[in-house]
Amino acid sequence: MDIRVSLPVFEGPLNLLLHLIKQNKVDIYDIPIALITKQYLEYLEVIKEFDEVASEFLVMAATLIYIKSKMLLPQRQSEVMQEDPRQQLVNQLIEYQKFKEASQYLKEKYQIWSQAFPRKNKSEEDFLIDELSIYDLITALKRVLQKPEPKIYLPKETIKVEDKIKELIKIIKEKGTIIFDEIFKENTSKMEIIVTFIALLELIKIRVAKAFQERPFGKILITILEEKDVSRSYL
């Protein structure tokens, strides 16, 4: 499959690691490096299906594998007091988390003040403040990709991102809100799943659609933003 798009929705590798730590409910100071490394590499495999993997993600993958190998080596008695191979990574994650929390705090303050003093013309940046992380969407995509492919499906040249965008808008508008898994047809090819996901990312990127959860770890829901006239752009 030769489908490659460049969508500026991916955050850095530290953000992915924080997502995995949160998802697995583990202590950031005691990271199960084998588990996190395995899941991190699985994410990269999914990302590679529809976008180029940035070099910093590959560097982090190499770092995780190195740390894992260090921890698998038998520890000599004289090395007991040496620094934990994970410590430098933990320090990076703690610092990154502080900046992320500060950014979220400022975003929440901005939301409060923008509501107290509303503007007549809202910019696109006012939408999707509670948008899900790209990694939450990739987690959901991984589940869809695990389903067996049909033996017969349409040739790849018949599946276009533009057509999927129009199709998604129509489906979501008809239902109002739709569960993430339901945007993918039954018994469809892996390529069509990827194209559908790319179409969804594009709709989220241009603030036409929104992905959200009603509660933590709940089902991911997709809805069309009423504030924007989608018919002009794609229908």
C-alpha cells in the first residue's frame, strides 16, 4: 500500500510514552520497560501504515530497546548502587509532564476568560479544546486493524481519501453522533480502514469533526461540529 499523508497531528515521543503510562496505570517512577517498549513499537507499526514516522520517534524506540537490554543483563553485586537505566528517561518524562500540565492550565484559563468576554467572531482555535489525543485514536484504530481482512476487496485505486471524507460527513450527520468503530465498514480491507482513518483525521484537523469521550476510558464518539458549514467544503 502506497498511501502517505502529512498531517500535523502527531505529538512527540514523550507524549506517546506518557499516554502509554497513563493507559497502563503504572508508576512513572517505576516504568515496566519491557511492556512499554512493546506497546511503543506497536504504535510505530500502526503509524507507519499511513504516515512517515518522524526521526525522534525512532530515536526513542532505540533508547527504549537499549534500556530494556540493560535491565535484562544480570546485575553484579558491585553494580547494585548504580543508577537505574530508566532514570534519565523518567527525568525527561517528569519535565515534559510539567510543561504539559502548565500548558493545560493556561488553556483552561483561556477558556474561562474567553467565555467571560466572548468575541463576536470565534477563530478555529476556539473549537475542540477537549479533543482526544491522537494516541487515543490510534489505540482505537489498533483494535479495528486486528479484525481479519476479507479475502476479496476492491482495488486500492478505487479508494480515495476525498471520497471517504464525503462519506464520513454524510454518515455522521445522519446519526448525529457515531461510535468510532462504526465509521469502518464490516468486512473491509486494511487499506480502506487506513484511508477511512486518514479521512477522519483530516476532518478533525480542519475542525469539521470532533472526537471525544463521555467518560474516561469510555467509547470514542465522533460528531460533526455544528458551528461550521461542512457542505461548502466537501459536499
